[in-house]
Amino acid sequence: MATVVATCLSACGSGGTATLGSGPGPGASPTGGCATSPPVAASVLGTADLSKKPAIEVPDGPAPCGLVVGDLVQGTGPAAKPGDQLTMKYVGVLYADGSQFDASWDRGSDFPFQLGAGQVIAGWDRGLVGMKAGGRRQLVIPASLGYGDQGQGPIPPGATLVFVVDLVRIG
């Protein structure tokens, strides 16, 4: 089992991007809102085995304020850039309670899209840049970069999302 802990950069409070690291536990804001320093990402079971669907365990405490991106498994080859056609496997859960709202693994099909073309939520378009084929990455996405105040389907309004994504191929 791998536990991933995020270390938030000062940009988190302003909607910036933090990277996952090995920092200390969660830091809630004094008002009980989102975690500003340092937020905690989810534990991911089965992190290194890309042949199996990962299980995501969301921690207690407030969600991070900004996008949190971290490689769980480093891929190889060229890095994904805007305009590239990506093929992904993914699992998505709600940060609030850890309930799964979608997973390409369950459908048995990969998910293709063009990076940076607005075909996916902004958290994916921003958080997948630089990823390499054969890699596994965790994204913790605030509502502002997800489905916002309207939500969508099983995703409630204002929801922070956690994805574990595998980059199957570029091109």
C-alpha cells in the first residue's frame, strides 16, 4: 500500500497547483474551509500495478484549496503537451466521502481525448500536462476546475474530486 501526502505550495490558496510530496499531515484553514497548507491527498492502494484498478481512500479533513498533482508511477518517453491525443484509464471519487462516481476500468474501455482542447474538465487539462505514457498520476481537483457550483450527474455542486489516472498512450 502506498500513502501519498501532498505538500501545498503557497499558490494553493489562489487556485494554483501544488505537487504531491512527503510532507506532514493536513493543515486546515482557521475558518474550517479548504486546507491551505499543507493539504493531504488520498491513499491509493495498488499504486504500482497498472494492470489493476486502483482503490482510493480519501483522508479526513478539508480538501485542498487548489489543484494538487502528483505522479504515483513515472512513465517514460515524451511528456504530454496541449494538443496531444491522450488515451487514459481512470477512477474518480468524491473527496467529501470517497464514493466513486466514475471509472473507465468498470466499463472495460480506455478514454481518449485531446489535451488542452476543453474536451475534459480544466483540472484534467491542467493536471495531465507533462505526464508520460505508462505513468499513474493522482489529481485532486477543486470544484472551480471540475464541475463548479452546478455539479453534474452523481457529482454534487461544489464537489472536490480525486482522480487516479493512467496514461496508456500519447498519439
